[in-house]
Amino acid sequence: MSESTHFLSILQLGIRIQHVNQKLERDTGMSLTQWSLLKCLVDHPTISALDLADLLGIQASSLTQSIKRLQRKGLIIVAKDPLDARRKLLSVTREGNVRLLEVDRKLKAWKSSAKLSSSSVQEVFRDLKQFL
Amino acid sequence: MTVEYLFSRGNIQILESLCFTETLYAFDFDGTLAPIVAKPDTAKMSAETESLFKKVSATVPTAVISGRSLKDLQPRIPPGAKYLVGNHGLEGLPGASAIRELNEMCNAWKAILNPWLKENPDPGIMLEDKGFSLAIHYRNSRAKKLARENITQILQSMDEHAKIIPGKLVFNVVPARGPHKGLALSRVIVHSKARFGFYIGDDHTDEDVFSINENRLMTVRVGRSRKSQARYYLRRQAEVNELLRLILRFHGVEE
């Protein structure tokens, strides 16, 4: 694959993600970031914000706004760790789980019509790694 | 350290969040599923607890991890629990077999304790042989303080292979290098392929679970203790029924 094709693939992927994000927000009121956070939280009840950031491979500060938004929407609860008051523990609420299942259903329906297959995403990421 | 009451509003929501993923619910027996009684032989679940526990076990994977021998524990638990682990983790672990060395070790400790009991007769002190560990109960002693002091003294003469775990009016003597409840729970969680673990217990031996530094585990102690490493507590054993009801309700099961 030539260098220009690489960049084109990355650009196309970025645009598609943007489109999916806009459509998701419009239809469900939930962004892709919020959806992926909820997905992760469902399998890690009571995880700390710091551990969640580690798990996602991002900085904890990048999560702050998304966590606040999810909390305001009543989709997660943030509680202090009884063993360490400095740590905040995150868990999904029932409402959060219901919303997550709704979004999952929508994404599944879109997947069949979308041209973006998981193998093509992996291919672009593999190419991206070579650049970085 | 601030342990929190499990049934406060926010913490109930945390408990509920466990039902959105594959969680293994593990329980201690004495003092948790069954009330503490003067004669350990007579300990059993109340009819209500037994009925609720059966339903919970039919709904989610459950484990009972006890200090009792497996032979002693089995008839006290209704069918349905996925894992029964006895002797503080020495018996019943998936993939593990009983080790003869541990049994020999236990016999050597008995050879010290039995003559001592004969020389210091107190009908309220009872030595329980669990095959791979021992328990010295002094709940029925009329002079509990003296009994405790005397037992402490004799236990100091035990070899380095013996780990002494004090409990509620009992001293447990377990192999120092053997598995403990914490290790047992970790292995059971891995074996069950659960993504998260819940554990409730009431005793010192349960601290081996409470002190696991694992963020995929929710720990609850029956009875508040500031020294405990458990994150949450229930006020008394009778509240375990409410806990079982909540687990059922969160999974949409009617009682």
C-alpha cells in the first residue's frame, strides 16, 4: 500500500467514525465515546477512574468530562471508595444498562448496512501503527 | 478507614450494577449464611435463607467458601451452588486435590494439642479436626478469657508450618503455605469464567479475601469492623436474607 493510500484510508476512517458518532448522538443521545465507556464499565463494576483510563489506554484527565456527562444523565454512579476516599468508583446504573442495550441494537442494525467491516478497521490501524 | 453500609441507597445501586455482567457470588457459611451457634455441629441455614439461596444459585453462579471440612459443609448447603470449598480453601478447589503432606502436618499438631487438652481439662474447649486444618473452639468455656490465654500459649509452641488465625471464640490452625480463602476465591472466579466476584463473610479468615487487591471484586463483611479490609458491611447476619432477595430482584426473579 502506498503512502498516499495509507493517509486516504486513515482520512476515510476518521470521516466514517465522525458520521457514525453524529448519527449515534442524533438517534440515541449518546456519543461513541460515552458508548465505549459504558461498554467498558458494564464489565468492570466499581472500577476506579484511573484504572478505567489504564484499561482504555488513555489519560485519566481525558475521561473527566465524559464521566461527568454520563453521571448527569443518570447512566453511571460515581461513589467514593470506602477504603480510599481519594479514589472514585464508577458503576453503570440500570438506566445506563438499558440505554446501552438500545444503542447496541442500533449499532448491530447499522453494521449490516455499513461498508466498514472490522477487518478493514484492523487493516487501517495496522497501517497506522507503522506510521507512528 | 470508612467502611460503608451496603444497604445505603448509592451502595445498593453499586450492588445492582453487578448483575449487568457475569458475576460469581460467593459466601462464607458460619456467621454469614447460617447464624453462629454455641455448638458448631448444629449450625444450619434458616428455612428462609435456604430457600432464597437455592433460588439465587439457580439464577447466578454461587460458591460457598468455608473453614469447615468439605464433608461437614456439603450436607448443610442446598443443591445448586456451583462451588463448595472447604477447609479455608484446602478442599474442593477445581483442579486441586488433597495433599497428604498437609494431613500429616495436621496429625503432628494434634499430637501436641490432644495431650495438652487432657492436662488442662475445660469441657468448654473443643478441638475440631478438619483433616487438613484444626479449629480450637472455646465458645462454651465458662472462663473464656483464661481459655483464650491458655490456647494462645500452647499455640505459640506450634511449628513454623502452622498459621494461627483467630476467629470468633475459635482459633484456626491451618498450613502456613497452604491455600487460603482469598486464593480459593480467585481460583473459583477464574474457573467459572466470571468477569466479576462478590464475596461476603464475617470472620478473621475472610480477611484473606477482603485484602485481595483486585478491582474485580466487591467485598462485604457481616458486622462492622474498622480494622476490616472489606469495603462494605451488613449490620447483622439476618440481613443476608435481604441481600439474597436483592440479588434475585436485580436479576428479575420473583421470590
